[in-house]
Amino acid sequence: MSLDFSFTYQSTQPQRSRLGTLVTPHGVVKTPAFIFCGTKAAVKGITPKQLRDAGTQFILSNTYHLMLQPGADAVAYHGGLQKFTGWRGPMLTDSGGFQIFSLGHGSVANEIKGKRQSKLQKSLLKITEDGATFRSYIDGKKWHLTPEESITIQKKLGADFIVVLDECTPFNVDKSYTERSMHMSHRWAVRSLNKFNTLNVQGNQRLYGIIQGGIFQDLRIESTDFVNSQPFFGHAIGGSLGASQSQMYDIVHFTSERLDANRPIHLLGIGGIKDIFNGVKCGIDTFDCVHPTRVARHGGALVKPENNPHPSSREHINLFNAQYLNDDTPIEKDCGCETCQTFTKGYIHHLLKAKEMNALIAISIHNIYFMNKMMEEIREGLQNQNLDQVEKKWSYAH
Amino acid sequence: MSLDFSFTYQSTQPQRSRLGTLVTPHGVVKTPAFIFCGTKAAVKGITPKQLRDAGTQFILSNTYHLMLQPGADAVAYHGGLQKFTGWRGPMLTDSGGFQIFSLGHGSVANEIKGKRQSKLQKSLLKITEDGATFRSYIDGKKWHLTPEESITIQKKLGADFIVVLDECTPFNVDKSYTERSMHMSHRWAVRSLNKFNTLNVQGNQRLYGIIQGGIFQDLRIESTDFVNSQPFFGHAIGGSLGASQSQMYDIVHFTSERLDANRPIHLLGIGGIKDIFNGVKCGIDTFDCVHPTRVARHGGALVKPENNPHPSSREHINLFNAQYLNDDTPIEKDCGCETCQTFTKGYIHHLLKAKEMNALIAISIHNIYFMNKMMEEIREGLQNQNLDQVEKKWSYAH
């Protein structure tokens, strides 16, 4: 196993889009690519073999969940995430910050299921220059996460790519809070880099810096210049991306334009079809979002506009709907996934009504294949200079 | 697709054991074989592809659950169970009687999860010569199931093999109840045959008769002579098999010995490893039981005695046990299943603790492969006249 990492790209049309090759010790990722969420060291309901068969290149796991259970030392004991999970391809861990802060701010309450909002809001106890103090959602135990500790934990988890701890501010804070928070996140990033350089003596990991600044262009510029000036391997666009799709597109556009083009750019938490096409045109190399697998667990199957009876409302169909009981066609007739080759919408509807986990598995397999196939066709579109045709096939106008 | 059915066998050693070939329009089953339970038209957590990859030959589904949801007409609309489920191999449905009567008698309460015992005991309303009246566990609606209606429903479900409706008496009833019930079940069997002959004009199904008689040898003899005298394709040994393993072995032994050897013999609801070796020696051709997949959903992984630290207690290990957190070996080091090729016991323990369905899926894949591999080695043992060595490897002495 080579410990080489590299990122190379060729610029393509339109706009700042590009085709990249992200080399890791666990394999090569062709970009633009989608990263699927294996929150607790597993993509819910799907085996590594099924992930590979569905064309998956790249998985992420959540430091927050894994530090609490089974603990970073347990994962390290088992040789790190890839040996532990049996997924031998490229992996990324986040810093743990998103869950701690978003739960604390109460804005992403459904991140952890089965917990009442009131309980969640108490989980974040204190944010200081040193780090964040919070309570475990499992047993209420108090934890203190510093930038250095996040890197230490991510070192033990052992993913190829790891991320600096930052404060994730919610959408509704004002500019002065956003600015102070961003400056603290920058100081945390330097501390993260220092700790990373101390620990990464084997050279088997690479560190991403995060661009903050919320919806404020001058802050985004400052944060972009900051990460460019630091020796990060890659950059991730984080923080609030605004209240509307157009505001998000503006932020992604002017942020990515200013980022060092020689480093891979990740857009955190974005997985809508239209949003991905926009991101690709801005030069985003990788995307992640729980959406494809989470919506599957609620009966939602991603479909192309031509396979959606209501393409103006959303990018999936809901197989819970009674109309699907007598539907003897697959989710998408032109789909090559195991689910569409095996099951009808009527059968999956039955499984959902009968509360069989096979429904969630079947839809997840489809949604994962769907995203991977779309990214593959995006890469072909960039290669063949016809991304507009690919976009017409996959993307929604709304 | 040929609509031929046949059963041929060669006698082997020891005792009345035999190697058989059960031909169906959906494929050939090499016997002795194990039939896995896909209660609601799905083996919980496992796709048809995973079933095939784990060596599965034969699946059963439960008429009781399917008649209530999605309903037999819905399954028929989708072309029958094999087209509906995507499992294109041989299938069997039961009559619906086991769930109706065992729930009514309160003896198999855990057949349906999440319902309180008190509610279940009310589900069976009345048994008359005509049939059984019960309430749906889903919506409380009243249903009346007759022998003819069970055949009609099973015709719509469309499995290769279907079964006569019988009254399943619990262990604790006396001989006179058992005898009266058996006689009624015999009358129901004749009604079932008559209905079957009317409906099976396409010849795409075959009917099994059931031997009742509880733990009473003279009743078992009478019931065996009855089924032998009727034009069933195959026979299933049903009813109470006693309170102890040795009583069960006695009943299986003297019942199977008397059964028409030219018809396949199924042993209903038996899936213990030692029990299967006993059954094979008595000439049983097929077995079914929820055990391998149900125990998996409770963290239980089937292992051979040499891989069990406590072989005297039970035929599985419980991966919930804290000792497995730091176990970096597969469930069985000599197992070729996807789970043992991919995951350690430590990882599956983590998944169980984290309440990830991937744990249940991983253990189910192992347990299904385990049962299929054992049956394959049993067949090889019969062929090579060394079943005793196969038994020593797989079976528990307790």
C-alpha cells in the first residue's frame, strides 16, 4: 500500500469546472465525486460490497458519533476505519464540530434521532477559546473537544482525509458574531495544523482546512485568503451558505473562485441534484450529504425529472404513496442498480407499509447508485464538453 | 419455464437418510435442504442477490401476514410471489393456520412483534368445522379463513408449494382434544385437496398434506396413513412434537418411517443444528425455521462447536457480549460468507451497540450461509457415506 497522496486536475468547460484525480493510499477518486455518509462507521443498511457494486468511491464517517461509541481507541485497536468497517476505499472524517455546534444551536435537531429538542439544546454546554464542552447523547457524560483533541481522535480513526475543528455558526447569527467566530476558527485551524504535523509522522493522512464567513462576502474573502496561506492539502467550504438557493450559489461561486485551484475543494453538506450541477460549474471537486441515504429511509427514491410525475416540487418520489401499490415498474426503468433490476415500486411500497427494513435498503441502493451514476455522467459531460446535455437529463429546473 | 414438478431420491446411510432432487418450475432443490423464512415476502434485511450469494435454494412466505398486507390480490396483480419479491427460486407458502392458532392459543406470542399478549390472545375468535375466525393484527378487522379460502389465497400468492389448512394444537392439550382436532384437520385436508384440484388447472403448484396427532403414537400413525392415502405431492410433519428433544426425535422417527417414501417430507418449524442431523437420519428432506434469521436479529451468530467458547449451552454466540468489542477475528475463521470475509466480531459488536441495522444484516448473511453450507456438507456426507464426520464437525453434543 502506497502512502502517496496527490490531486491533479484538468480545467474543463463550462465556467471553472474541472476533472480531477484524487489519489489516496486506499485508492483513486475520480472527481467530481459524491461522498456518502457512514455516520457510525456504516452506511445504514448497506454492505461494503453493495457500496462498491453501486459505484461508490468515497465514504465519510462522523468523528462526533465514533468518539462517543465505540471510542477512537477501539477503532484504532481494529486498525482504523477502513479495516474496522471493511470499506477499503478512500475515507474522510469530519471534526466532530458540526454535530456538537448544530445540536447546541438547535438548528440540525434531526441529526440525532429519537432525542427531544429540549434535551439536544442542553448538549452544548460551553464554547471557549480552548474548545467546546458538551454532553454525550448516549450517556450524558461531559466531553471537552479542542482542536488538538479532534485531530488526535481523527488520527486514531485513521481516515485518509481529516478536517480541522471549526465553530459551525447557525444562519441566524449576526455579522459580528460570525466574524469573531471565524477568527477563532482560524486560530483553531492553526492549532489543528500544528497538532497534525506532530502526529502525522507516517504520512498516511491529509488535512483539510475550512472556509467560514457565513453569508458575508468580505468575511468569506478573508477566510479564503487565510486557508490559501496555510499548508492544507484541501479546502472545504463550510458555515452557513444562506437562506436561499441563489444566495448559496453566490457564496459557493465567489468562494471557490478565490480558492487555491491546486487543492481539492469540498462542499460540506450539499447533495441536491441542482446544487451539485451548480457546484461542479464552480469547480467543486467533492460533495457530501446525508440526503440520498436519509431520504431513502423515509421512502424517498431519487429520480430523474423524466421519471418524476411531479418534477416541479422535489427531486424524489415517495414510495409510501398508495398510488405505488399497483405499480409494477422499477423506480427508474433506465436504471442499472440492483434494486431497479430486481424490485418494482409496488413491492417496495409493500415493504414500506409492512415496516420491513428491506424497503430502506432497496431505496438506499438505488439512491447511492443514482448519485454515483449522475457523477459519472457529469465527469463524462465535462470530458466531452456537453455538460449542458447531462444537466438537462438529471437536473431539476425549480 | 417448464411447469414440471418431480421428486426423486436415492437412499443413503445411515438409517433412513436420503439424497433427493426436488424439481420445480423455479429451479431444482438439492435435498436435504433448509428453507428460510421471508415472512412478509422478504427475508428481513437481505436482498435476493445476497440470498443467492449465500447459497440459498428455497424460501417460504407466510400466508397469514400476506393475506392481511398487502393482500393476496395485490401479490397476484404483481404476478405472484416470485415476481413480486424478486426471488426467482423455489418458494413455499404455509396455510396461515400456524399464526392464527398459535397466536390464539397464546403459545407463540413472539411471532408478531410489538403486540401485547393480551391483544394477541383475543385475535382468535372462533374455530368451527367451517374454519377459523380471527382479527387482523394490523387493523382489528375480522377475518374468516376456511380450508378452501386458504387454498384460494395461496393460489393467488403463487408459490410452487402450498399447504393444507390445519388446526395447530398447542402442546398442553389432552389426547381427546388432539384426536378431535386431528380428525377435523383431516376433513379440512380433503376440502383443501378438492379446492386445489379445482384451482390448479395450470398445474403450476403442488400441495402438501400435514401429519397431525401431537405426541400420541397411535394418532400419528392414523394421521400418517391418512396423508399417504390422499393424492398429496408431499408431506409435512406438523403439530406438537413434544416437550423434550428426545420426544421430538421419537415422533419424527416413527412418523417419517411410516410416510410414503416417494413423496418429499418436510419438518415444520425445526431449525436447530442437532435437530436437523436427527431429521436427516429419519429421512426428512426439507426443514424450515425462523431461528437462523431471528437469532441474528438478536445478535446471535451460528457457529460450529469448535468456534463456540461455550459449546455446551447453545448453538450460537451472542455478539452483544462486551468481550467481542476487542475481537478482531471474523465470526468463523473458516467461513466463506460475505460477512466473515469483510467484518470482525468487534465491528459487528459496535454495530449492535450503535443500533445499526447493518449488524442484523451482517449476522443474517452469516447465519444463512452457515445453514446452507451445513446442508451442502450433509449432502456430501450422505453421498460419501461419512455423515458421522460431518455431524462431528457441525453438531452439538448437548
